[in-house]
Amino acid sequence: MSVLFTLLALLLQVYIFAIFARILLTWIPNLDPYHPAVQMLARITDPVLEPARQVIPPIGMIDISPIVVLLVLSFIQRFLEQLAGGG
């Protein structure tokens, strides 16, 4: 069972990196939103980010929902690592 928790924690870590990459890409001016890498990150992260955006309003023009999602996913990842015995 600990192998399953370890695998889930690893998958969450990869997902966290994908969200972090998406955040960093928003800081690049004149980035082509139709670039295949940008589109792939959007398809991977939108299922989690879009519901969070509907619940968490932006502060001014800053969307803080990805930060909240990162915090929640990090908490879940640490919990899974503890269940796996690695924490």
C-alpha cells in the first residue's frame, strides 16, 4: 500500500511542477498561446485551475488561484508521503 501512496505523491509532484511552469509562462511577454507546449500545459492544468478560479476571486488583476492550488496540492503530497512512511 505504501508503494501506491509513494506513486501518488510522485504524480502530484509532477503536477505541481506543471502548474508552476504554467505560472512562470504567464510572466513571459509576447508568448504564443498557441505554442504546443503552452497548449499542453493548459490542457493538463486547466481541470484543476478553472474550478479554483471560479471559487477564488482575483486580487486586483492578480490571479492567486494557482498559488492556492499549489499549497493544497503540496499539503496533499506531504500527507501521502507520510502515509507511505517517507515523512
